[in-house]
Amino acid sequence: STAWSSTMSAADADYLWSTTTGAGLTLHRIHIDDANGSTSELAIAKLAVAHGVTVWATPWTPPAADKSNNSTIMGTLTNPSAFATYLKGFVATMKSNGVPIYAISAQNEPNANVSYESCVYSDAQMATWVGGTLGPAFAGSGIKIMAPESEDWTGLPGYWNALKADANSMKYLNIIGVHEYGGSPSAYPDIQAAGLEFWETEIYDTGNTTDPGMGSALKIAAMIHAALTVSNVNAWHYWWVYGGTNQDLFTSPGNPTKRLWIMGNYSRYVRPGYYRVGATASPTSGVSVTAFYKAAVDSLIIVAINSNTSATSQAFTLTGVTGNSVTPVVTDGTRSLAAQSVITPTGNAFTYSLPSQSVTTFVVNLATTAINQIQNTSASELKITQRDGAAWVQVPYAEPGQMRVMSLDGRVLESRPVTTGASEIRLGARSQGAYLVEIRQGDHLGSTKFTQL
């Protein structure tokens, strides 16, 4: 989040969102101003969109005139219809400025007792607001509705029970959001069973905010690991990018902390559309492991946290897939998302010495067979041929579209328009490795993986 901020340099935008030089974050949460139907973060949101980031928004308070105490601090919502109209206007304003809003939250921390912008909702009041007014106001718009964004894990069960018991709320609700300022992560299989997404949307290192290094970063990594493995969240957010305190992702503009880089060990490689798959969560004392897979690119990502103060040898065995090569990417006290020498698994297993107090991402290139340098490896309407020393992809339809070449961790390496009537496109020169080619034409999307020798 960049709540209440207004400017950001291009360099900091790249630190946050670039998938080649930055952390590759994919979601950005902005603050909805209570008086002008906009946000101070418009310029930042535009930068996020330019990097392909999904932007969503949270109100900290309705306009004072719509509340019981005529104040932006505490009080309750008394004019839900007017506030829903206000939020619709905000979405329209952002869209007209080139920032499509993905989701609107019902309220920031409705159970908090604070002295800044806020509004209080009981469990029942939250369900009434979501199901009776907010949801219907955005019905058919494509905007997702999030609730409750409770201050803590402790407050979530009451709100969730009220929401799921209300048929109207469940009709419109898309995302369950929670902050982590109290309590511990718990499993909520009924959230997944209801077809809802589950997002952690705010936390920082509340106990060690003066440390921009690996000590604080490892605490954040442990929070991410727990939210993923215990609560099965679909997204995880940090607070703040920079707000002038020691809790930020930057110590100052242009100076990212290790907190940002360890987030990148997940977000640069575990891209939207990946699924978490089975892994031994704590294979060794002080070591935590998660793994992720995306069938469309046939890619496996493993993230290992080593909180020990010494290097720790860790064995990995792949099950159900065959690893061709493994690239470790390390963040520790001296390195930030630094790619290391490629490992070749032996018998589908490999061992790696995890550096002390580090987070390491293993990008596993799953085995493919190369024939004449280019080989299709998935059932697809796309065909790739080799001639004249180059690779050519056949265009399946006559309509215009877009072609992209991506690395297996989701980074876009080449993008170009597909002109009407084009029959094939020559791909740019590639170094050795496995790649994904994707062509989107109207409602058609085709993709195939190939290996360049």
C-alpha cells in the first residue's frame, strides 16, 4: 500500500513491480479519499498499471456527512446508499484516469478503536452493508467486493460467520480480507468451499521496525509462509511502501529494504495463476519450504526460508514431475534476488546449502525434449517450426491480436502485435532455455512451450 502518498519515482516503481530488476509485486492497495471521490495516489496507481499491476482500493471512512458522529474518526455508517454512490463515483473517476479498479473493500479495520480515519461496523452491520447496499450497487460492474478487512485474525471469525450466514452477502462477496495485527493464522476451508478468494491485506514487522536487513525480513517471510500454509491465502500484502516510518519497504525513496526483496522471492517467480502444491513445510529445524506450480507453463517454483544463523544443507526430491535444471535465486545479508549457478538434479533430487538467514527461490525447469532446436511440448493450436536459423510460430486465426514470449517464471521477454491475416511470426533470438509462447486473438488464447538449445 501507498496510502496517503502522492508521488513515486520511476526507479522505485521498478523496485516494486519489475519482474526483471525488482520484486515483481502484482497487487497494489490504495486509499479512497473521503472528501473528493479520488485518491492522493493517482499518479502512483498509474505507474502500477503501467507495470501490469492489479490495483484495488479500501475506504478508511465514509464522508463525515454519512456517519453517526459527523466525523471521519470512528462512528458508524448511517447513509449506506449515499456512500455506495460515492464509491461508484470513485471507481468511475479512477477508470477515466486510466486506472481500472479490481476490487473495492467494504471498510478498513471495522473492529479497530483508533484516533484516525475510521468507521466501526459490528458483525451484523458488516453483513447488512455488503449484502444490502454495497454489493447491489456494484452488481454487474465486474468490480469484486471484499470484506471485512478486520484488524486481526481474532476479529475475522465473527465477521465471516455473519457474512456467510447472510444470503445476500454471499451473493455479492468475492474476497475475504484480513489484517494480521493480532491472533494467529487459522485454516478456513469454508472460505474456499464457498468459492471465495482469501487475502491477507495488511501487516508490517510490529516488533522490529528499525531493522531494514534480514532480521526483519525473515520475520516477514515467516508471516508469508504461515499465511500460505496454514490459511491457504491467495494473496499477501505488506504495509507500507513508504510512509515516513521505520516499518516501510524503503528506508527512503530509492533505498529498498530486505523486506521488499524477500517478498520478491515469492512474487517475482510465483506469478498469478500458480497453485501451491504439496511440500514438506518444515523439513529441517529452522527451514520452511513452500512450492508452486503452473500447468500452462509447466513450471515449478520452490521457496525455502533458512532462519538459522549458519548455512543449512537441504535435500529436495521432486515427485510427479521431472526436473531438468534448477536455478537458485538468493536473498541474504549481501545479495538481493541474486541468481546462482544452475543445478542439475540427480535422479530427480538435488541438495543445496541454504545460506544463513536467507530466502532462496528455486526455479525448476521441468524436462522437455528438444528436436531440431525447437520442440512443442503441449497440446496446443500453436505450432513452432525451425528454418533459416530461426524459430517461427504459426498464427492460428486471421484476426488481429498479441503475441508474447515469456520465461517459465512468467516474465514477458518479447511482445508484439499480430496483424490481421498474418500466417506466422519470426521469434526473436533466444538464449538456451525453456520458454512459453502465447498468442491471444479475440476470444482465442493459445500457448505452447519450447526449448531453445
